[in-house]
Amino acid sequence: MLKVTEVAKQLGVNNQTLYFYERIGLIPSPQRNSSGYRLFSDRDVERLKFIVHLKRLGLSLQEIREILALQEDDRLSCDRVYQHLKLKEQEIDYKIQELQALKSQLLPLIETCDARRSSAQTEPCSVLNTVQTPVQPNLSKSMTPLKIEVLGTGCKKCQQLEANATEAVNALAVDAEINHITDMMEITKRGVMKTPALVIGDRVMTQGKVPSSEEIQTLING
């Protein structure tokens, strides 16, 4: 049995990462000793190793949650893994195009600055004053908005969760659609037992708590 600090050191992550994975239900709550310290079994550590490995491959927490669920039900087929990895490859290609477009804007600015440095010009640099329209990479498919739902009856905690989700989306500048579901029949259909609940995509990420904007940003980014 290992303590949090020992597991974190072994996996190369910080303690807060393990606490966060436990808080969002990615790992089950570990045992505790008489002093209340968390104790991780070999099985807990293996699950965490798997999660950290997938995270370093670039998979989001939502994708990792789905893979773990499939693995637990012995339904993690090569076809499922292929779909996840192929989608990740497409996301990486898109990011590469974005970075290449950014580089194409930086290079002329660097060349202009270098030329002015060589001429020993003493006037204030005005290179950054020229605002150019960002170059958007060509997409092979349309990007659909991220679906985020707040499930709850409209209580203060529900309203706070919706506000935090909105703040997180604005901070990340992602294209997202946030809906507040108050119909208890609909909430029950989602398998939610405690409200407020946060749904990102098709996955229930939290129940019965109000994660901060920073925590929601982490959930969105994975």
C-alpha cells in the first residue's frame, strides 16, 4: 500500500492530480489508514498508470473515462481504441495547421525586427502595431460546438455551476453550447442521482458539487 506522495512520485504527477482524479470519479476512493491518509493498492496504482499513460498520449479526461468504462465491461475492442486514436490524430493535425499558420505570421515580423536591429535603428519598435487577420487552417470537417449541460432544478448551486461553466468556456475561448436542464424526468434518464450535475459532451463529469471555473477548464481540456 502506497501513500499519495509515493504514488505521485512514481507516476511523475503532483498530489493534486490524484486528488482531482478521485474527486471527479476517475478512480475509486482509496482506502485510508487509522490517521486518515489515503492508501493506494497495487490495483489502484495500475489504474492510475493507465490513466496517466492515456493522458500523455493526448486523450481527454472524457475519453479516458469512456475507455475505462469499456475496459471494465470487457468491451474495449481494437475498433474502439482505433476510433479514439484516429480522432486524436485528427485533432493533432488541426493543431499542427494552427501552429504553422501562426509561424507564417511570426516569421515576417522576426525578419523585420532583425533588419531594424542590424541598422541600429533607435526609434520605438512598431512591428507589433500591425494587426493582421488570423489565418485559419483548412478543416477536413466542420467543427461542432462543445455541448455542456447543467442538470438541476435551478437552485443557487445550479446557477453557480452554470456561471462557472460559462466563465470556463469564455476563459478557454472555445465554441461551446451551454444548456440548463431542469426537468427531473430528463435528469433521471441521465442516471444522475445528485444535483447539480455537469455534463460535457455525453458524459456526466460531476454530481452533487459545484466545480470551480478552473476545474471545469481542466475537464474541458482533459
